[in-house]
Amino acid sequence: MNLRSSFFRLLLWWPFILVLSSPFSGAFALPLSPRIANYTIDVRLNTDTKRLDGRQTLTWRNTSPDVVTELHFHLYLNAFRDKKSTFMRESGGQLRGDELDDSKPENFGWTRLTALSNRQTGENLLAGVQFIRPDDANATDYTVLRVPLKQGLKPGETVVLDMAFQAKLPRIFARTGFSRDFFLVGQWFPKIGVYEPAGMRGRATGGWNCHQFHAHSEFYADYGTYAVSLTVPQKMVVGATGQRTAETPNRDGTKTLRYRADDVIDFAWTAAPQTQVVNDVWQGKTGNRVQIQLLMQPEHANQATRHANALKAALTYFDKQVGTYPYPIITVVDPPVHASGAAGMEYPMFITAGTSWGLPNGARFPELVTVHEFGHQYFMQLLASNEFEEAWLDEGFNQYYEGRIMDEAGPPLGYSARNSQIDLWGFRMGDLETSRSGYAHLDNPGIGPSYGNVWQLPNGYYGELTYSKTATWLRTLEGLVGRRVMDEIMQTYFLRWRFRHPNAQSFINVVNEVVPQRLGQTWPGAAYGPNLNWFFDQVLFGDRVCDYKLARIWNYADGTAAVRVDRLGDMQLPIELLVRTSTGREQTFYWDGKAKTHMFSIPGKSRIVWAHADPKQKLYMDIDLNNNSRAVSPSSAPAGKYAGKFLFWLQNTMQWLAWLV
Amino acid sequence: MLLLLYGITLLLSLPVTLSLFGAINTETERSLAPLNLLNGFDYTVFSDFMNRHDGAIWPLLRAGWYSVLVYLITAIWTTGGVLNSFATGYRAVSFWQAGTYYFGRNARLFGVTLLFAIPLLVVAILIGSLLVIAVEDTLTERGIALIGFAVLAIFGLLLTLLLCVANYARVMLFRTDDAVAFRAFGIAGRFVLTNLRATFGPYLLIIAVGSALFGLYFLLEALLPTRNWFLILLLTLVQQAFIFGQIILKVWALRVAFEQVKR
């Protein structure tokens, strides 16, 4: 074969190669995921009644070795049907500060299955369905539906179900619904649960994992393909998970938009007439290209660049530090302030941010929310952990990366770890330090572990334990093993578990594999054992508190010196001590951190000027970093600065009030 | 006299300030961490400190408020002395005597001022809230914010006018040796409204100068990083000069009113 004929052959094959190599090329796409639950949905939105009328075909494959005799479905919108659902009982009708006005019946929502049949057998399955409550005994919760199959589904077999449903959207206070003419439609279609065979995520026997909708829980679903047709009034600007493949105007004043999304775990969409669309593109260094679509409120349009820059910073950071974003598009919805309950939420290829008119650049909330919600593309979508049972695997990991990106992403954000969240009138707050503060400054930081079903975590501590504590202990792990090893852990975890359902043990196994390989027995943590189970027992499964204190410095008359470090908390972690002497020499010492107190005898004959336990703040979980250091002759200048400020503002207050007299 | 007024401010502020200085020094327990607060602000240091030592700090902040209340009473007393100094020139004894003599009526006038100022505040909040509720479904965020700003501006202007009237009422009480604060407030109100340009104009100008001084202060503060004791003391001097400037403005406003009434 000569070169010339090879070249022409390549030209002939080129379109086919392109089709096969692109992960989003419709039916020809090579699956990235197992594609267990595949949906074709046709839905019409009635903007007057706030109702959805839909038909869907679900193709579900039994990938387990079990014969599956029943299917379980989430009917999430039934959480809003009255005040008696588990969601409403747990939340009290409010979420993240937004409250449901329960005085108006039109503010509630529901979903109803009107037809259900097995396409292969023609059987009507609707008569046999029943609502079940796998998590509590709340007989008035209708968020999980059990569908018995007349014939069991053998391993490897596929069932095709034709379904029709109606739904009434609630007024937005908890992610989904309507607010005036703005619609954010999430958790809206009957969605099959996850069938977990024995051994998966530590299960002893196979069974459905399909929890009721809880106040703080988010979701858990299998990967699949979505072909969705949305019929909405023509004036509506629409955004959705995936890529738009067609748009057809209808004679009745509506239009039908078709979307396609492959290898995702959910599908959400928005429709609103007052929306300004801003398009941009992110181009990765490895050639990856992602289309950015911003659906901005017109009066927030001048903040579109802020959102786009944040998104590009996050894409660049994740691409380099964790792994490639495999989808061709990411859509960011900027909800209006009156629909703030829909802000800050994540769906595959589709996130909601949140800002307000006139927000100064120093208040970096749009950037922060955009970075955070984009991060969920990795820790919710690509690593589809169970957010009912292990929310920390998504929210906590994402919070940790939000901190890293905001604090150190560089251009186009360029903030520092001291001002990445707020930099206004001299007040500065970094992102990761805010997470730490959320955990370390709890009344009782030992209130509970990060691990556990979210509805069973200590009441009122979901955010602190799931987001803040996890981000803080991940930063502590990074401090102990080093950034390079930490990045390798995260990359290995990502590559190994993407498009699957990892659990705690999945991550721990990766840590226990990478750390001994890279650090061997030479790092301080090796004194605790051959793996890092001791670490996870304390920070993830346990409720121990870390607090080391540099208690005292002795400079003896004979020229020798000593330092005492106390362990005030019950958490035990290896710790470094840095000592500076009057000659300017600095020495580092190590302690396994196990005993209640430890005396360091400083060799040589020189006076200690100061000593600092954990000087690099590796033990970021330490609830008081101020008591980690001690100087023999401390400067009183900081006290002078704040006393001066206090004096000034006190006198100012006096003078302002003096205008009254 | 200006130095006396400044001295009173400083004297009432210093004890609690020095206590705070001592408390911060003690509570930081010789830590190196507060050094991070010198050049800028460090949220971790600040929040860790407040989390563990707020019990030592909040009582002092409360004591600061009590000092402000004491100053308010002292300011009622010094007003009589200041007005007397305009008429007869400053003498310590007459300042003291006039302050004591006019204290009761100035205190009542303060009450009358509050009697108007508090309802004005309540009405402003009420009108602002009702307006926002009425238009929130139709107006944009910017529109709602503008309504808020407009209500705030109108409230600010009316409050300034109220304070201007109270300023003239103080002079009326002094010049007519009247003891009825309400009557003096009424007379002053009519006087200010009939001579709006000559009375409210200068008053607004003084307020504007005060606001400009504030802007200047923030600029200077940004230019002066408090890295060490020398720079801290330098900033403290700037701060005290600014406070002294505010006292001058307050006395100036009273002097303008005094001269206007005299004319």
C-alpha cells in the first residue's frame, strides 16, 4: 500500500473516525458510561397552570447478577404535595433561607403517573404500583414508587417501559419549580432508582437504592442517555442538560426543542422569557473544547464575564489537576432574585449560579457559586456517589476544590487565599479558610462525623459536617501527604471511578494504595500504621477534634532550652515543630502527636526566640491555629493596631451621636 | 474650648481602649499569629481569636457603648458652655456654669429631637418597605434598589433638616433664655424654613465637608499600612486629627446658627 492511497483511504474514513471519536455524536457515540437507565421524554410546559404533561420511554438494563422482580422510582415532586411529606417535615418548608408560602395552594407541587406499560409484553403495570417508604414510617410520603414486574428481569435483560405523567411545579423555594415567569425544572420526571447488586458499595445483598426525598439529601442515579423534547411557548428562552439538536415552531404558539445528553445521570432545564444568552468557549491546553452558555438575567448581563471567567478558571484547574471534562457544553443559569431558591444547584452540563444587581467585584459570590456548581460536574456527575448516604463524597470534595480553585487558580481570577471570597473595605476572607471556620468554630466541632445518611446527621449540622468538615480534613490530608501525592490520589480516584458509583471505601482504598507507594515509611504518618485507616477513622467516621497548643518555652540559665506542646483535643495526628533561636537558626522537630503532652529538648546552647507547632498549617483541622505558636518577647503592635482602630470608631460614634444634641 | 471638647472625647474613650489593648495582648497568649494582622487582615487569625476569646472582648465592646452614652450626656452639658463662649468668649468657669445652667433645657430638646427623629425613621422604613412590596412584582432589581436609595436619600435629607432645626432651637433656647424645648423647636422650625438657604444651606455644606473628610480618611488609611508601631502611631495621629476636625465642624455648625439668629 503506497502513501498516496493510504492518504485517500484515510480521507474516506475520516468522517466515520470523527463520529466514533466524539463522545457526543448521537447514536454512533462510544459510550463513556454503562448507560443503564435511558430515557426518551416528550414534555409540554403549560406556563399558566405551571403544569407538565409528559410521556417517557425508559429503557432499563439489569446489569446485576440478580433476577429483578420489581422496579423502584423516584417521584421527587411529590415532596411538595403538602406539608406532610418527609421533605417538608424535615425542612419545615424552607431550604437555604428560602421559604414556601404555604398559604397558597398553587405554591405546592406534585407528580402523577397516568400510564405505565411494558412495551415488550404489552402489560399494564400501573394497577400494581404502590408507594413505599424505605427510610421512615411516614405514610404520607409519596416520593418512592414500587412497580412489581409480572415476570422477573434476568441478568443482562432490558425492560422498556412506556410511561405518561403529569406534574404540577411548586413555587421555587427548594431548587425546582416556578417563580413568576421563570421556570427551573429539576427532579421532574419519574426516575428509576439504582439497583445495587451484592458487593456494590459494601452491600451484603442485592437490592434497590431508592430513598425518599429528604430535606438535605440530593440525588443518586444511574448513567444513561436522554433524548428530551420540550414544548414551551415561543417567547421562552430555554436551556437544558446536553446539546440542543433541533428547534421546531408549532402552530399553537409553542415551539419544540430537542435535546440530547449521553452518559449523564439526570436531566434538568429552564425556561424564561427575560433571558440574555451569552456564549463563550473554553479551550483547554490539551485541545479539549467546551462551549459555555450563560443564561443571564438582563440586568446581570454586565456580570456575564465574571461568570465566564470563573467557569474557565474551574475548567482549566480541573482539567489539569483532576481529569478531563468530557462533555461539549456547560450551561450556566442565572436565576432572578425572586427565584433565588433555584440558585446554586447542579445538574449534568447544567448549573445554576446566583447574583444580584450592583454586586461589587470584591464580593465574589457569583464566581464562588459558579466554581462550586461546576465542580459538581466531577463529584456529582462524573463520580456519581450516593448523595443520600454519602453526601460528603460530593459536597465535601467539591468544597475542597472550590477552595483550591478560588484561592489559587490564578488567571483569569487571580485571587489569593486571603481574599478569594470577600475583599471589601479592608475585610478579606479566603475560600478554604471560610470552610475551615465553618467547621472549626462550631460550638462543638466534635458534634459528629461527616459520614452517614444525611437525614440522620445531627440536626442542623448538615452543611458544616458535609461541606466544611470534609473540605477541612481533605486539606489536612493534603497537608500530611503533600500536594503532589494528594493530586495523584485525586487523579487516580477520578480515573478509576468516573462513570461509576464510588463510596467511602473506594476513596480510602485509593489513598491506602497511593500514599505507601509514594511516601513509603519515610513520612511522619507511617508511625500510625501501614495505611491511613487511622486517619479516616478519626476524621471521616469519627468525631474527634484536633487542637495542639504550644504550651511553654523554657530558656534555662545553662543555655539549654525546651518547648512543650500539648494535645488539647482527642484527635491524634503527626505534627512538626519549628524553633527559632536568637542566633537566627531555625530547626524542625517531629512528634507523632499521640501523647497528651510532649517536651522537646532543643540541642545546642542558644536562646529560643519563638517556637511554632505545625508552622505550615498542615493540620488544617486544628480548631485553634493561634495557640500553635509562642514568642518569648511577643510584639504588642497588633494589639496596638486594633486598639487604635477601636479608639477611632468609638470616638466617631460619639461624634455622630453628638449631632443629635 | 475645642481642645476641651476633644479632651473629653479622648478621656471617655481611652479607659476602654486601654483595657482592650491589654485584653488582646493577654488573650493572644504570646502567639505569633496576630503578627499576620499587622499588614492587612487575616480572617483565620481573627476568627480563631474571636471564637476562643470573645468572652474577654465583648464586655469591652459593650463598655464602649456605655462610654458613648456617657459622652452623649456630656455633650448635652457642653452645648450650653459652647453657646455661652460664642456670646462672652471662652472662660473655664463660665463654660462650666453655662453648661450646668442650660443642661436641663438642652436635655429636653434632645428628647424633642428624638421624638421627631424616631417616628421619621419608623415612617421611612414603613414607606420604603411598602413601596418595595408594592413594586417588587413589576420592577427590576435595579428599580427596587433605586427606590430604596431614593427613600434613604429623602430620609437622610429630612433627618438633616431635623437636626438643623434642633441646632437652631438650641441657639433659641440660649438667646431667649426660654426653658420650653417644644416651643423653641417650633420657632426654630419656622425660622429655618423661612430662611432655608441661609440656615439649611450652610448646615448641608458642613455635613458635606464632614463626608469629604471621611473619604479623605479612608484614602489615607489605605496608603498607610500598619506594619509596625511607628506606622500605627502615625495612623493614630491621622485618626485623632480627623476626630478633631469633626469636633470643629460640629462647633462650626452651632456657630453659624448662633450668628444667623443674632442677625
